Amino acid sequence: MKRSLPVVPRSGVSLVVVVLAALLWPALATYAIPLTFVGNLTGAHEIPANASPGTGQAEVVLDAMAHTIQIDVTFSGLTSNVVAAHIHCCLPSPLAAMNVGVATTVPAFLGFPLGVTAGTYASPVFDLTQPLIYNPAFVTAQGGLAQAEAALVAGIENAETYLNIHTVNFPGGEIRDFLQAVPEPHTWLLLATGCLGLLALGWRQRKKAA
């Protein structure tokens, strides 16, 4: 006999959805801050693309509630010395294949290794309410410091930013990539738990009806 999947009555679904929302929302809200964003920096991601053998990894930890950002970058194999490194914002749509202006400090993040073809960088924790992290032109374009913070946070969260490393040979950028969110493992665990709960309830309801 062919077995069909358990069917959850509409009332049961409503009840489970309400219960899951009540249980999962505090956990998701707690773990949503801070968020981690990463990028795989290559010449192929530049616009226009280039054949640089250089590669890099970027990790940005954003805590919008605490108004902080921290930036870690490793890179190697560049064809010439680094002259600038920063985050560009804001693209008109997520992952838009185009160039936009510089949002963070120019020419580079505070303490970023310049004049080298390989290196690592671990930033201090920057206060997003203070001007140190921003390109002054970006603040002016946004209409003020608070607006610049809101734009940068939204840009990072919506995949509308990219981290770019510029060199002597490639002044427009040798390697770069979009900053994209890393799913938190516990988020998937909570979702899986919720789905199992729905299936279990459907199975119990089916047995009662049999």
C-alpha cells in the first residue's frame, strides 16, 4: 500500500506556527547580532575583471545594535604593492555588477598593510557612530554621520557592498568581492527542529483520525 505524507490539519498548523514563532523568535533575535559577512577576493570579481593571480579573504563582523564593525582581511599573490583597501557602498541592488564610491576610510582602513603584496589585517572594533571609519565624502553624500551609518549598515546587510584592494598595477582595484552574510548554524538547527515538530504533530493527528 502506498503511504502518503502526514497531513497536518489547518488548526494544528496554526497552533504550531504560533508556538514556533513564540519559541524561536527570542533565540533568533538574540543570535542575529552580531552578524558575520565574508568575501572571496579575486581579480575575476573586479569590474572590469582582471587576470591577477592575487587572492584574499575578507570577514566583516557587524553589530548594528552596538554600532560597531570589525574587519579581518588576508591576501597574497598580488602583482604589485597595495595602495588602498576599503569598503565600497552602496550598490543599487544586491550583488549588482558595477562600481560605486568608497564608504570607509581612504585610502585604507586604519592600520591596513600598504606597500606589500601579501599580508593580514585585523582591525580594532570601530565605532560606527564616530567619523574614524568613514570616507568624509560618503558622510557628506549621505547627509550626515547618522545617515552614513544607516546606509553602510543597510548596504552590508543587503549585499550591496564590496571590499576592494587596490594596487599600483591596478589602481581601480586588483581583487575584490561582495560582502555576503554567513548563515548561523543555530538558525538552521532551529528551523530543522521546527519542521520536525510539524511532521510529528501531523503524524499524531493522523493516528488519532485513523
